[in-house]
Amino acid sequence: MSNEPRSPGRHFLQIPGPTPIPERVVAAMARQVLDHRGPEFQKLGKRVLAGIKPLFKTQSHVIIYPASGTGAWEAALTNTLSPGDRVLMVETGQFAVLWKQMVDRLGLRAEVIQTDWRIGADANEIESHLRKDKAKAIKAVCVVHNETSTGCLTRLDEVRRALDATKHPALLMTDSISGLAAADLRHDEWGIDVTVAGSQKGLMMPPGLSFTAVSEKALAASKTATLARSYFSWDDMLAFNGDGWFPYTPATSLFYALDESIRLINEEGFENVLARHARLGEAVRIAVRSWGLEVNSREAKYDSPAVTTVLMPDGHNADAFRKLVLETFNMSLGTGLNRLAGKAFRIAHLGDTNELTILGALTGVEMGLELAGVPHKKGGVQAAMAYLADCAKPVAAKAA
Ligand SMILES: *Cc1c(COP(=O)(O)O)cnc(C)c1O
């Protein structure tokens, strides 16, 4: 027993992953493990392998790893590329920095388009970079879909058009670890070759599973790519997955969670899930602007439906503010990463959230600003309430 006083009510986990897990997902995991070579697992394996595909809007393969999202990054690169290959990346924020670091470590050659960390990847810049590559030697364009550090979304449809406009054959790879089941993502329609995702963000699951959705073109590239790979080899996975099996022990308890998460998303309706994220994100931005604070995303088209990064006024430390909010109101806000450390905090609206949880979170932020002496205007929560009530009118009319 700890000497800490109990915090009544529930902890507000408003970070952009791990996100809160719905009770039904928690309950789904509270079971005995099962034989991963037995018939019961086979049914589960087949069900989740099929059920995950619509979330990527793909009919192609989605490979599931017992690894965090970073493992799926490695799978994407090592299965499709060869030592020394040139890779075009855009430094949209901290996750782009880390993915690029992996590219370096694997012996690939990254060419990086810089940003000010306040926009998603700019398709026009990608296009002009690709035009300069007359020999069409660049093998892959890697962009982060939802940059969780900055709250900026990359418009993948525009990036696709940039590749098409230049007739460049590079593979298009995206990290949608925090975008899956929150932001519009169309793996097939947008001609994405590898989409990487993880379990602990929009899927409302614990950390521990990651995914690569793989196009036929990426699969063909994997046949000749020569980077070393073993545990993450797509070939081994695909040789087994067709019948619902895995080449090594899958994270069976997390499969129970995934199965339930897919069921929850389908019960709500996938498009409704995406609309809810857009709506709650807008409510948060309305509150932030009403406080007179600045949203990090500079343009509406880059606004993330999953997380809002809020810039702290000069002279106020965002981490001191987060600490105050945690200790006073039992709410965890996301920290500023890398160059945003101390300068920004993040409010997640990702996964299992609704109007009242978001308004609760905003209330904690507004009270925290007051207590921390951060200059702001009152009424952010009021403004978010007005917006969300307005959005709810059709639902209310039906209920009346
Ligand atoms: C969370 C996250 C990662 C890292 O994933 P891990 O599961 O921690 O390995 C990478 N990219 C983005 C965009 C993320 O949000």
C-alpha cells in the first residue's frame, strides 16, 4: 500500500498514446492464454487479419507484429530497400526525426526537406525535389501522416498527386501510427505502398502491436530488396497469415483486445469514428483560440484530428504547467518534444473520447492556466461547449 493519498474519480489520460482503453477491451484481455497453434486461435487470427483491413481502407495485406510502432517502421524499411538507397523524408516533427535516425542507422541515405514543425509535409516541395531527381534514383518517400509531436497532419492525397505528377516510381510510405482510426487514411485509393500503424493510439488498445499495410508494389520491391531482415520479414508472415497463423508466437492476449477494438469501431461506424475525432479536435482548437493561446498547426488543412499542440506564452514553462495540472486535477497532458520541450503541451482527442471527456479535459486546462498565472482569456470551455452543442443538434432532435 502506498502512502500517497487516493485520487478519487478517474485519471484523465489526455496524451496522444497510450490512450485510454475502453472497459470492453480491458475485459476482453482478462482471459487465459490460448494455444496459438490451435483451432480457436486460428479463427481469431483470421478474424483480426481480415477485420483490420477496412481501417486502412485496403484490400491488400496488413501484417501484424508483436512490437511497438517503431518495429513496424523498421519492417517497412528493411523489407523494401537495399543498403545505400536514397530516401526522401520530410522533417515534420520529432517522429520524423526518429524515423530518419533509423534510416541512417540502417545504412540508407536520407534526403530531408525541412519544415518549421508547424505544417504537415508540403506536397509541392516533395514534387520539386522529385523533379530534380532526373535519374529517378530515389527509392522511397517517407512521410509521417499525423505528426503527434506538432499536431500537424500531412495530406497524403496531395503527396500521392506529387508522385504522380512527376511520374516518379518511388515507394510512398507513411507513418500513420497516431493517424489510424482518427484521420482520413486511404491506403489503396491514395496508392500508399506501406502504411505503418500501432495499437496504443486510435485503436484504444495497450501498446504492443504494430502493423504494416503493404501494397503489391511494395511486396514486389521486397523480392529484390537486400537490407537484412529476419524477425520482421514479410515473407515469413505472409507464408503463414493466409490460414490465420503466424511464424512465431503472436501476442495472443493483445489479439483479444484487437478483436474487441475492431468490433467497437464497427459498432460505432468507422466514418462516425473519424467524424467524432474531427469534431472533438475542432472543439479543442476553438477553446485554445478563445483563451488567446496559439495552436501550433499554422493552417486549417494541417490541423490534426488526433492531438492539438498548444504553444505556451513566452516566459511560461509548459512542463511546469503540466505538472501543476497533474498534481491538482489528476490529468496527464502530452509533453512538448524536442524543440518544443517546455514550449508546448499537447491535448489528445484520440481514441475512446467523447464530448464530455474532452470538455472535462479543457476545464482542467482552463483552471490550470488560471492557477499557473498564464495570461489567457476566460471562456474557452464555454466556446467549445457552444460548438459541441451545435454539432449535437441533429442527435438531440432525433431524441426529442
Ligand atoms: C507513437 C508514435 C510513434 C512511436 O511508436 P512506438 O509505439 O512508441 O514505437 C511513431 N510515430 C508516431 C507518429 C507516433 O505517434
